[in-house]
Amino acid sequence: MEEITYLSQSFYKDIASANGKHVHVIMIATKPDIIKQVPLYNELKSRGHVVVLGHTGQHYDENLSGGMLKEFGVEPDFNLNVRGSAYEVVSQIIGRLGYVFAEIKEGGKIVIPYVHGDTTTAMAASNAGYCHRFASVHVEAGIRTLTPAYEKCRIGDPSKWREFLMDRNNWERGSQEPFPEQFNTRCSEAATGIHLAPVELDKEFMLSEGYAQDRIFVVGNSVADALRQAQGKLDESTIFERFPQLADGNFVRFCIHRGENCSSEKRFRAIYEAMKSLILDGRKVLFISLFKTESALKEFGLKEEIDQIAKDYSNFVYSSVWAEYGDVIAAMNKAAVCATDSGSMQEEMNVLGVPCVTLRFGSDRPESAIAGGNLIAPPVDSSIIKSLIEYAWNNKEMKSAPKIYGENVSAKCIDTVEEVLAKGEVFREEEERLEK
């Protein structure tokens, strides 16, 4: 396929001539993919496995992909260069990656695709592999949205709301949000041979859905490895030279980029008005804007106002997304609270010990709220959102919530894969399953 580009012109020949029958293909596409998959890529390389880094091309600009690849010191072995609308990207990943796998298979190798979380790449790449009878290793498997049972508790007293959220019995299953991520993770699971679950709760979800218990492993989340590596290089960050007002901390980081929030004027305005009120009150606010954020600001007639607020208020930092992960962690290490609709940020705040307020109706990382470090703020009432952020601001109890995402996670992941391969293949034939 002409659209696919390769780091080496002898890509397929080199793989075919490599020792061993397995080729571990680590798939990346977005910033979270890079952060969480590269540690596994490095671990595989350090152990001498034949490992390939594949990029779909979904995030192709410098601040969403290029800068971070340079920071992590890796270069993809192939790039699918997908472009277009959601359905076009899905079909292109399946078709082009399916071609890559077919060529590797023709060279006599068994492909083990590694896909991450709830991304479009995870869903489509798993499909591409499964068509060749190659089952995936699903990194960050089993993430499912839970929603607080709002009919049981009105959000009034933030401390009581936090206590309510810390009880697993007060959460309900069944949400389709975030879209399409909850669809993606479920599709990925069906084509998976090794489910690497971050926490026990994720294992609980998969068992209830009928996946084989002996192929579900609770290993933690590899974001912990990437984050701790970044923490060791905080002095290399220049972020406080660019934004000196953040250097002494005591700020809230806002990020709004979920499709549900950015396509709904009611939701978006509720979050925006809460943020604006905090700025006018003199609170220090860092607002990270992504593509969908900017589109919403323009669509809902808020772009001129926010530009003016940025000019008038020195306690407000309005910035596009930062290219380097080290800068993000250097800043967040000093934050008082993070208000986000991101999934990964909920994990990162737990590792950092920074209180988190999730700007959604539910969460696909509910374990972080059950642990006590995260509050759910439904994006419908700006006063509720504001009150929860103010409560979480440098909240000592939230900061001391248990760290739940583990250590040395990448090593545990690859240990698990090696243990499975010592007994058979990742794609398990039916007779093997019944004879075990």
C-alpha cells in the first residue's frame, strides 16, 4: 500500500530474517498511546524480543505527537498515515494494518499486536489482527464507565458527596459515555488474548462479561512508569520560563476536550462559567485548549470573551496543548487541583497525589474516586462544579488517597506476556482452552 511509510526500506525482510517466531507490534496513535505504550516497547527491546513500533498517523502534528516521540526517544518503524472522518480512519487502520500483518505473516512470523485502552486504534488494530488469527495484548483493558446513583444523593455538601463516591455500591453500570471510547474498549476486548487490567475493578467488569479468567491479569497502569520517569527530569523542563505565573503552584488546570462536553452548549457553558467565576474571584487558572475546545469556544460565541479575559487577568493562563510530557508533569506537580474530562489525567493525578475533579456524569476510572482522590462534577451546573473544585483545592484528604496504579508496571506486563507464551500462543485455539 502506497500510503504506508517505513523507517527502513527493508522492513519486511528484516523482520522475516529476525530470530524467533513472534513479532511484538506496539501500536500508537495519540498522546496517551505514546505515554503508556512506549514503556512497554522499551521493556520488550531490553529483553531482546523482536519488537516493532507502529503509528497510525492519527495524531500527526508536533504538539500532539511529534514532540513527544522526540522526548521519548523513539521513531515509528511504520506509519499508516490515516486521515479523514472517524469512519474513514477506522477503515483505513483496519485495511492498512491488515496489510502490514499479512506481509509479516507471509514472512513466517506470528504477530502479537499491543493495543491501548479505549482508543479508535485499539478497536481497529485489534480487528486487523484478529482477521489474521492474531489476538491482541490489550494494555489498560477493562476500563468501563460507572455513574454515581444521583437519585440517592444530592450534591450539596462536597465532603458528603466525596464520601458517597467512595462507596462502590453507589455506582451504576451501563453508560455509553465517553463516546466512542466505551464502544472501542469493548470491541478491543473481543479480539484480545491477554487482558492487562490496571485494577481489580476492571477485572471484575471483564469477568462479568464472560472473558476467560486465566487470561485477565491485574498489573497496574503503565502511565505510572512514564510519569515517574518524567518526575526524575523535572529540572529539565522550561515550562516555568514560558509561564512564570505557574512557578509557585496553587492553580487549577482545566482541560475540556470530550466530544460530549464540546458538542453540548449546556455542558460546555456550565464548565466555562465555573472556570470564569474562579478567574474573576482571583483564583489562578491554567486552561489547556485542544482542537475541540477551540471549536466549542467559537461555536458558542465565547472566543472573543476568553481572549479578552486572558489579556485582562494575569491569574489566567490560556494555552494550546503542550508538546512535551515532562512539561505537563512539571506543572501538574505543583497544581492545587485538576479539573478535567480526560481519562488519563484522572490516573496521573492519583499517581501525583493531586486532587482531581472529573467534569463528566460518570467516570471510566471510577476506582480513583472510590479511592478518595477524585470527585465527579456533572457538567450541568456551574455553581456545583465551582464548589467541588474549591473543596478539592489542595484538599489534604484527597491528596493522601491511596496510589492505586502500581510500580514497574511495564515489567509486569511483559512478564505476563512471556508467561503466556511459555504455555502457548496469545490467540488460543478452542482445544487448548478446553484442555487446560
